Amino acid sequence: MSSKSPTEAVPVQLRGVTKRYGSETAVAPLDLTVEAGSFVSFLGPSGSGKTTTLKMISGFERPDEGAVLFGARDITSLPPEQRGVGVVFQNYSLFPHMSVARNIEFPLRMRGVDRSIRARKVREALELVELPHVAHRRPHELSGGQQQRIAIARALVFDPALLLMDEPLGALDRRLRESMQLEIKALHERLDVTIIYVTHDQEEALAMSDQIVVFNQGRVEQVGTPQAVYGRPRTLFVADFLGESFSVSGQVADGVFAADAPVALRLDVDAGVGNGPARAIWRSGSVTASPPAGDGSWAPMPTTVVASAFAGDRLKLKLRVGSGTEGIVSMGADWPAPPPGDALDVYVDRKRAVVVGAGEGAEA
Ligand SMILES: Nc1ncnc2c1ncn2[C@@H]1O[C@H](COP(=O)(O)OP(=O)(O)OP(=O)(O)O)[C@@H](O)[C@H]1O
Ligand SMILES: [Mg+2]
């Protein structure tokens, strides 16, 4: 297949986009810019507005307020079939009574593409997903992973400038999901297409994306690179949703975070964290039971073990600090798992603490 599509990847912009169902606001006024050719994931818990936002981009839902732009073009009131957008859903949604080739050909027929061109395009799309030998089968004669590759071929066959995928791997088992993640990423590198990819699996979002948009209750909590949203979460919600984290409560006053008793810890904080209740957060790599000798940035933290589990190359520990905060961290598995109730002194890396205001997103 000619690798670059004739249409150029399109940038997407949402301006104050809002969607209500009855009295419920599914998507609050939302602003977002997706760069042309990038791979952007919408990540968030169930019901946070990911699918609704995607549908407003594909045209299957109309926003109550706000505008959707492709480049400079306002397409808010354009019907889905005129947006040039490929869509892949979780449940494949192939037509069961049609052969694989017919399924892939379908969007081309809808667009009145000439028959000889259709045949070539179908062949190329099948080669793109490495399944040229299944053209004449029916969907039920394919495995789940193969069906999903055909659904992707069908979404790409008309060279869309934008590909939207809504939990496309959700129905697949873990191994297949991981290999398909790599395939989709490789496809994105070969094609000139913008991809918006919905998932509630944080590892998937971290592994695949240029940018991650973290959704919470119809709002965007944070937008950033995987490194930024993981390593510099702006709220406790983002920290918790993106993986294991451990935190202590405290107070910020004049640029210094002081942990609540019994923890004796003070940290300088970034400008931007206001005075008041706050939390200091650490990722697994910044919490250890045995800090490197001679490195002064590690501070002791007395904890109580709530639960522990063996996870192959590491131990997963749920730890409590003082009477309140609990967090989960992983550490090297070369020592026995401490039983629940044991006191455990861990060390946290001062340099890698992230301090966030306690109010923000904490209730979710
Ligand atoms: N057609 C609809 N009618 C009424 N409410 C809806 C409709 N579609 C979505 N909602 C509501 O809007 C909110 C956002 O739903 P949405 O499907 O966008 O969530 P999501 O982030 O995609 O969740 P999931 O991860 O479960 O797919 C939810 O509270 C949902 O119940
Ligand atoms: Mg959804």
C-alpha cells in the first residue's frame, strides 16, 4: 500500500463544547486542541465523557454549545459521512452477512468510488493489517483480534485524515491487546493520520500516546505527554488514575509544604500551589525500603503495612501513614513481603515529590 494517504492529517479543535442529556451534563464546556498527525488518548473512568466527546468529533452527537473545528473549518453542523473521519468501535461492528472484502469495501461504495479503484483499495487495506488471505471469509470465521484488524482496515480504506477509536481493544485478552497496541502504533507511524484513541486503561494510554487527555466527570483534568501526566500530575485524581502512588497530607504556606503529624517532612513547592491543605505525591520509583547510601534527598517515612502481594519482579504494598492516608507502591521483590500490621520505614525521594492542592479533583 502506498504508505502516505493522499489526504493530510487534520488538526482538531474543540471550543467550549458542551453536551447535556436531560438535566445531566455529560461534557462540561471543554476546550481542546489536537495537533495534526498526533496520537492522542482520551483516558478516564467510566462515565467521564470520553465517548460523548468522541461522538461530537465524529458527528454522531451534536454539541448543545460550542464548536468543533477541523483545521480552520467549523464542522459542528456537518453530518458524520461528510467529515472524512474513520471510526473503530470496541465491538468490531462488522456486518455479519458480508464477506471481509465487502465489509472493507462498504465505505468506498457509500462514497461512490469507482469499482476498479475499490478493488485495489480493499487489497491495500487488507495488506496494511496483514490479513490478505481472509478476504472471502465472513466475520464469524475470524478471531477477535482479526475482526478488530478488519474493522481498522475498514476505517482506514478511504484514507481518512482523522481516525477515532473507542476502546478498540477492550474485548481482547491481555496478550492480544498488547500486540495490537504495537500494531496500531506502527500503523500510525506509517500513515499521515491524526488518531484519537479512547481507553480507560492507563498503561495503554501511556504506551501509545503523544498526548493524553485525562477526563473526570465531563471535564478535562490534565492534558500532557505520558511523561508529564504520569510524572507531574496536577491533581490527586490524575495521580491516582495514572498508576500507583503514595501520598501524605499537609499544608502549604509560603512555598513550603509541611506534612501533617506524625510525619516530619518539609518540601519546597512550585509556584502555583497556593496556601492551604495539600498533598505530596510519589510514584513507585520514588519510594523505597532501602535508599541509596549517601543520597541526601531521601526522607524517612514511618508507615504501617495494610496489605502486601507478590507480583513477580516486585512486591506490591499498600501502606498507611499515620491514621489516615493510604497508598500503593511497588518495590523490588528481593525481600520477604511484610505481613499486614507490620511497621515499615520507607524512604521517599524529596526531589521527586509532586505537591498538589488537596481540593482539586480529590473528591472523585
Ligand atoms: N444517549 C445518552 N443518553 C443519556 N445519557 C447519556 C447518553 N450517552 C451518555 N450518557 C451519559 O453521559 C455521561 C458520559 O458518558 P460517556 O459514554 O461519554 O462516558 P465514557 O467516558 O465513554 O464512559 P465508558 O468508559 O463507560 O465508556 C454518562 O453519565 C452517561 O450516562
Ligand atoms: Mg465510552
